[in-house]
Amino acid sequence: MKINIIYIFLIFVATTLSLKANDAKLFTPLYTFKDVSINHLNWSKSSEKKTAYRDFTYLEVEGGAGWTWGEFYGFFDIENPLANYEDTSAKGLRIALKPILDIKLYENIYFHIQDYYLNSELFYVNNLVSGISYKLASGNNFWMKPFIGVHYQDDTYFHGFNGYMFGWQFYYNFKILNENFTLFQWHEMEFQRAKEYYQLSDGSPKGDGKSNGINGALSFWYNINESFTTGLQYRYTSNKLGYDEDLSAVIYSFKYYF
């Protein structure tokens, strides 16, 4: 397991917090949340024909907090939790995590850093992005945070600078017939990738196959009460996840907030 980029991320977080430790009020969160969920990802039939991917269930622990100086979000997934890690097929056990830290620079402008890490017996990947984000918000029911940054990738087949990433997270909470719903999207676009990442020496495509790609999900949540939420997520990719293809899936989710 290679987790060197996560070490860098954790060192960065620890350094940031230590610099702010002289003011205890900075550690008092404005908000926090945490939940656990069970999820089932169902690839479309066309996606399964194009790839080796197969449907899977995953368990997720998720949480976040906000302070006067910034915000943190992260999740940890166990994919195919009842499977064997040594299984190199699509049905093998995998782990994935993604921490995101935004540190306020000035008013709504933040220093943005995120890392996505996935590990299995067959493959691992680290995608570290650092740059700038900007938060738009209206009360407690709407916010949107676009970001842009430099992309460094470390995986089984590629190591080094891999272009740039632009994207956003979008949140909108609303009511229908006095029931509470949430619309959420995360969206990432990679561009100007390194040629050695997506192209063989003879110029033919490999892996993601192009200098740009798209990765994201659009989700619709029914907030049953303060503790339970259920939702549908439409998962989409283009020239991403190791394939020069457009792929899609639906994720069925059930969350418990604690």
C-alpha cells in the first residue's frame, strides 16, 4: 500500500492547526456532521459491456466540520466488505478515502486541498489536488463551492504532475409537501493531463485515453428525519477510471446520522 501523498496531506493539516493553536476559540466548530451509510452501486449495462467493472456494495463513514478559519470534509469507504482483499477481480475488497480541507484566505476565498486514495490488491491510486476555492452561500439551504487546482497523481502506472482539475460541490436543501429533500452534486474536470498518462509512445490511447476527463455524481436525498436519510445518486464519468469511455451508474444509499 502506497500512502505517501496522504502523509503529506496529514502533515499539512497538523501544521495548519498547530499554527492556530494559540487561540482556543478557533477550535470551536460552527457546525459538525457525521454519518454511516450502506450503499449499492449498479453500473449501467452499457458500462459493464465496455469495462471489467461490476456492481458492488460499500460501507461508508462520512463527516465534516466548519470553523471561522475553514472547513473540512472526508469519507472512508470499504467496497465489497465481505470479500477477500487478495481477490484481484472486480469483486475483491477495496478501500477508498477522500479528505478535503479548505482554509480561508480572505472572506469567501479558500486555499483548497483534496486527496482521493483507493487501494486494492490489483491497483492503487492517489489523486492530490491543491489550489483555490470560492464559496457561494445563501442561508443554510444553499451553497456552492467551485475550485481549481494543480493535479499530482501517484498510482500503479503513473507518478507525477498530471495537469489540472476544475470542479465544484453544490448543495440545495428544500421542502415538498413539508418533507425535507436535498439536491447535491460533486463534479470534477481534469485537463491538460500528461501525455505519458493517457498516450502510448506510438501515439495510441491508453487508460483514460484523452488529455481531459470528467468525474462526478448528482444525488437526490429524502431526509426522513434528523437521523435517517435515503437517496439515489447518478454516477457519471467520461475518459476516467481507466477507460476511454462514457460510463454511468446508479447508487442506492441509506444513511444514519449520529
